[in-house]
Amino acid sequence: MTKNNFVTLFDKIMRKPFSTEELYRRAQTHNWDEGFKFLRNILEHQNCDRGTALMMYWNSNPEYFTKYESEDELQSWEKSNYRFIKMIEEKYPTIEQEFIIYDPYEDEKVGLHKGKFEVKKILPEIMYQKTKGSRYFKEVEKGIW
């Protein structure tokens, strides 16, 4: 399969009516070495909820980038990750659906770089807050109904 055929197939798949849980699991198991297009499409999907967006945010390691004041300081290989983080920060407040309960503290994603470098930029407070909902993220990951 050529790359263009794969992209076309990928775009068709992302237009399918995936459930909130399916999107969460697909994002959770995504191979980050494959880039961010798949994750951006999940973020833009009509069934992406706040729990999924917040999980993708913290899996993107946003605290690593707090050592930089601006994108201009980043290495070229860091920029796509940084831009994805910024995309989530911009989109997150507009996501109304909140079905999956996700807590970045419980998922042990907060404070991974504590004391390793000087923090020059603070992450938005809203990104540290546990989401509300009716399905616990660990149940969704395991497919427990």
C-alpha cells in the first residue's frame, strides 16, 4: 500500500462513527513514533471527549516543554509534539462532551520532570484538573463495561 493510499484509508476510517471509548483506546495505544496526524484527527472527531483530550495531552509530556519560553527555542524534532500540545490547549476548553473520567495525577503523568530544569512557562491550570464523567479511564483502557 502506498503512503497516499494509506492516508486516504486513514481519513475514511477517522470519519467513521467511533464511540468515545474507541477513540480513547485508539489514542491510548497509538505509536507516537508514527507522528501526530492520527491523534489530531481523534482530537477533532465529534466523539472526542475531554478525558480523551486530556489523556493525549499528558501522554504528550507537556511539562517537558515548560523549560522553554517559546517555540523558537525548540529543537526541530520537538516542534511537532509541542504544536500538538498547543493544539490540545486551544481545543480543550471548547470540548463539551465529558464522559471519561481522566486524572493526570492518578495516571502518574504530572511531575515527571520536577527539579530537572528551570520552569520558564506554566501550563494552563485547567490541564491539571481531573475530568468529570461516568466512565473511569482505567475501565475504558481495559474495555470493562
